[in-house]
Amino acid sequence: MNKFVLFLEEKVSPVAGRLSSQRHMAAIRKGIVATLPLTIVGSFFTILNNPPIQSLADMIAPYQAILDIPNRFTIGILALYATFGIAYSLAQSYKLDGLTSSMLAVMAFLITSVNPIKIAENVEGVIDAGRYMSIGSLSSASLFGSIVTALVSVEIYHFMKSKNISIKLPEGVPPEVSNSFIALAPAAVIILLFWSIKYLLHFDINGFLSTLLMPFKDVLAGNSLFGGLITVFLITFFWVLGIHGPAIMGPVIRPFWDMSIAENIEAFADGVPADQLPNLFTEQFLQWFVWIGGAGGTLALVTLFLFSKSEYLKSLGKLSFLPGLFNINEPVIFGAPIVMNPILGIPFILAPLVTTTISYFLTITNLVPVMMARLPFTTISPVAAWISTDWNVMAGVLVVINFFITLAIYYPFFKMFEQQQLKKELELKA
């Protein structure tokens, strides 16, 4: 066991750490995570627009159209915000002007994603003559296109600036004006590049990427139990190595997660019942049914610590319980520690695999609906599951069931670890 731990420390951990800190991977992760406030607020309006009580539903019925607007301009144009965030993050890593870089990236994304429609004549009461674009082309379905256009645009800007291919103004000119002129040449190159790809070569970047990557979405963030288990295993495995699991998996899985929950929210807003939504394995499925107390379902372990005979574990349990209740588990992961700890690392990986499997079968048999909202990760799990499944009580019950299953899986490993800790404490007192 010690040889295995040594192998993980020396061979696997450094590679995983370098991968998670690579600038493009980090930019994707940070840029997409930056959209969280928008999608959470959009989800709240979706929930508000679909109350569980008929009398409330009747009361808000006349206002449903305007209550739907925040959802359309948050989740409905998610890829547009992600483009800005990814470009800004990558630009910061190169010490470029973040605002200029983000604007160039957004421009490139719009060129590749939007087909302006020209209306020649007014249609009375429906639409006026002019040019229009569908916000549907800016939704989560274009998220992969937004990632590519953001990264490529900033790389072009970075290359041209590093080669001094720019218009320079005299010293003393305000930075905001100087940065605008520096960006003129990159802006021209970026416009010509993406315009040529889209309109001269007739190549649809978004369509190509969707066709290429959509099978991975169907596995990792669709309805595949195998894909869900792989995701859970990798996140918990990296945590055991001491690496923030979602940080290293984020650039790979988060675009799929965001597309999946956005599709569910949009379908629900369009009237699809919660038990018929398209994507089962959203981040919220894991968040509320599996990560009870945080990755690894550590609230169960913290609860066991509260009743430990070990003074240290009991104190750690007291310190970790309140954060764990709100799904923050770094205190127990690094305090026990679970990191590089074979005894606690095994249930940390095993328990979520079991609860994922149970939750999957209860969902596909329609005992529990699919997630249709995105709430802050600090929401208490049973409450969050109840709200996120269109107020389904069974979802909250499932969280409680999974908690006790996780508790049972952790228990024998906790007892082994407790015996080790008690032995250390006795030696220190001797």
C-alpha cells in the first residue's frame, strides 16, 4: 500500500497538477465558472415561473412571459458570456489587456455563430423590417465554439503583440486609447479569419465541433451510467491525490455539464415535465444526490468523527460539520487527511460510485425526476434536491437515503482510521 501511495505521489500527482494549471485549461475553467451567477439567477426565475401550487401558478400566469426574460438572457445566451470570460482569463495569463482581448473574442464568436436575418417588410403586430439574430445560436449548444473562438482570438492578439505588429501611438496617450489602436491590426486579422472560414469556406465551426464532441457529452453528461461513474471516479481519485478534482476535470467535463443543465432548464421552461427532461447526469445530479457535504459525500464521515473516541477526530468533526452541511469539505479532506490516505481514500471513492448507481436507477424508473434548476452549491442538499426537481419530495428523501448508505460504507474504514489515531494519541501521552 505504501508503494502504491509513493507511486501516486511521485508519478501521477505531478502530471495531474501540471495539467490542471496549464494556461488554456485554466482559462476554460475560470471563464465557464464565471458564468455561474448568471445561470443560478436564471434558474431561480425558472423555478419562480413554475410554482408547485396551482393557486400560485394561476396567480403568475399573466406574468409568465416577462418572468421568462431573465432566463433567456442568462442561460439562453450562456456561450456569449463564456466567450468573454475565457478570453479574459487567458489574456490575464499573458498579461494582455483583458477588456480588449474579450471584445475581440466576442466579435469572433458572433461572426462564427450568428446568421443575421433580414426582414424586408413589416409584419404588423409581429415584427418590423430590419436585421435580427436568434439568441438560440448563443446558447449552451454553441459552448464549444465559444471556447475555440476565445482561445484562438487571444492567441492571435498575443502573437501579433509579441511580434510588435500593431499601430503605436506616442507616449503620453491614455492607456485606454493606446490599447484600442494596438488592437486594430489583431481585430482586422481576427475578423478576416473567422469571416473567411464562415462565409468564404462555408465551414461551420460550431456545427463541426458539436458533431465531433456531442458523443462525449452523451456519455459524460447525458444518460450513460458508465459515463457518470467514470466522472465520479476521476473527480474523487484526483482529490485523493491532493488535487482539486473539479479543477482538473473542469475544462473537460464542465462544458458538457453546463450544456446539459441549460438544455434541461430550457426544456422545462418550454413546458417539458421534470421527469422527461433530456439529461440525467448534470452537475446538479452529482451535487445534490452524491456529493452530500462535498465531493466524496464527506458529511457522513464528519458525522462519524463527531462521535469518535479520538480527541482529534472529534474536534475535527466539530470544526468540519457546519461547512460540510453547506457542502464545503476542504477542512476534512486536508484535516483528516483524506489526501494520500488509503484507508479513507477507498470509501471516499467507493461511496459516491454506489450512491451514483442507486440515484441513476431511481431516476430512470421515474421515482425521482431529472434536475431542472441550478442552485448555489452551498444550498443544503435535501432542500436543493427538492427544489431542483420541480419540488419533488422523493428527491429530498433520496438524499437522506444516500447519506445513510454513505455512512455505512465509511463506517468500517473510519473505525480502522480511528484505531490508528487513538494509538498515536496514546503514544503522545505516554
